[in-house]
Amino acid sequence: MKRIALLSLAATFSAATLAAPETYVIDGSHTFPGFSYSHLGYSTQMSRFDKTSGKIVLDRQAKTGSVEVTVDTTSVNTGLPLFNEHIQGEDFLDTAKHPAMTFASDKLLFEGDMLVAVDGTLRLKGIAKPVTLTVTSFQCMPHPMLEKDACGANATAVVKRSDFNMGKYAPQVSDEVTLTIPVEAVKE
């Protein structure tokens, strides 16, 4: 009887160890959030940010966690230096006053074992709005080169520029902007 109780205790301890939250640090060399919008109805323009940092805490067994992402808005990359300056101006990102955009969440939504959405707060130009990121892919596994566990995901959301005091030229230049966040993070 003692042996069964001991095995049961060992199994419980082992399961509790597996359920512990794990912290992953965002890999800035493989995480480049982007945005796209309709330009006068002619085309969809796509740009990205080149500097991103943050962390993700994930308890896959409990299906809980948190996300903290900071995007350096001065790193906006439209493909043209002159347009980068234009986007960084007061009418849009206003990077002189607001050099960062953040997303924070403590609500991860799972369907079975698959992460499908993250509800959080997007802060841009000093304005905070609730945003749901739809996760289109999610994978955690050992990183073959770093020899550590890593997780990756792709997430999207549609926001309105005007909600963040960036509505100049709307509706000719779309007020709706699609945010795309491909993220990779390595276990601490």
C-alpha cells in the first residue's frame, strides 16, 4: 500500500513539474511585426518593424500564460527611408513622443491543445485599446540549432488607425490596418 501511495505521489509531483509555467524570450532576429493597408484602392502596402523585444510565459498544460511585446516604432521599415520618416511623423506613429508600441496580455485562448487567440491591450501613441490577436499557427519544440526549447506563432489583428489618432488621409488610405506578428521565442 505504501508503494502505491509513493508511486502516486511521484506521479503527482511529476505532473505538477510538467505543468509549471515556462518563460520564453522573444528572438528579435526572427520577430518582425508588420502592417498592411489599402493605398487609395490601388494596392495593399506592406511594412514592418525591425526591432522587437518581450517575453511569453506559457503553461501549456494549464492553458494559461501571458505575453509582453514591445515594438520599437522608430524601426519602421517601409522600404523607403523618406517614407519611414513620413510614417514616424506626428500624423502617424509620432515616434519623437512615442518611440514604442506595446501589446500585453494575460488571456490566452486555447481550443484543445492549440493556442488560437490572445486577448490583450495594444498601446500605440499613448492610447490603449483592447485587441484580439488571432493565432494562425503555433508550435513549440526543441530548437535544432540553439538546443533549447522554443515556440513560434503567427498572429493577426485588424485595427483602425483612427482609434490611435492616426486617421490622416482616411478613408482614401484605408483606416483599417492589418497587423501581422510572426514571433519566435526561446526558453529562458
